[in-house]
Amino acid sequence: MFFSTESNDALVALRAMDFSHCIAYGRELTRRVSNISDVREEAVYGLFTEFRPLLNRESIRDYADRLSQLGRSDFRDTVDLVPREWHLDSETRDALIDFLTQRASFVADNIEDWLYGPEQQNFASLDGGDE
């Protein structure tokens, strides 16, 4: 959920976003969700040019550290919030927990390099290339 002013009436609207495409890429959510190629996806989505100046390396490290501390039980608690009406069987729920746990670890280990590695030198210069 987020607030948006993208309307003709100049009012702020509450918008809902479906992030399931980030996990299942538009396919049905099944136990195959924890596919290793999806866990190890290296693309950084949503990092629009306008956002880059708002990031800094120290914050990225802090968030990566916090992400690395999330464990299986944290993701189980979240997956348990998925409504039963969505008909996710226990195998699919477990696979989703596996995916989220492994993905969090992979992103935590790599996000700094993705944003500030040698191939991103122009990006690093936006925040002074601070260490």
C-alpha cells in the first residue's frame, strides 16, 4: 500500500500493490517458487534514477545487515498471514518460506556490490562514493 497523487483530481489516494509478480512472475504460486534461479536473481528492480541520490552506502549496509538477521520464523509469521482463501497448501507455504529466507540472505550478501560495485562507479559517485 502506498499513497499516490497520480490522479486528475489532485487528491491523495491510497493504492494497493500486488507484489506476487515479484515472486511468481505472474504464474500460479506453487511449491516450485523456491527455484534457485529466482532466489539468485541479481537484477535490482525499482531503482529509478530519481531514487539514487536518496541512497547512501552506509544505509544500504545497515539494511543489508538487518535483512540478513531475518530468519525462517520471521518469514513463517508473514506467510501465515496469507489468507486461507488463497488455497496455498502447506507444501507451497513451506516453499514460499524457503524462497523468502534464501532470497533475503542472497540479497543481503550482494546488494552493496550490485549498487556500488566496480560496474556501478557512476552510481557510487552520486553519494560521494563513501565507504
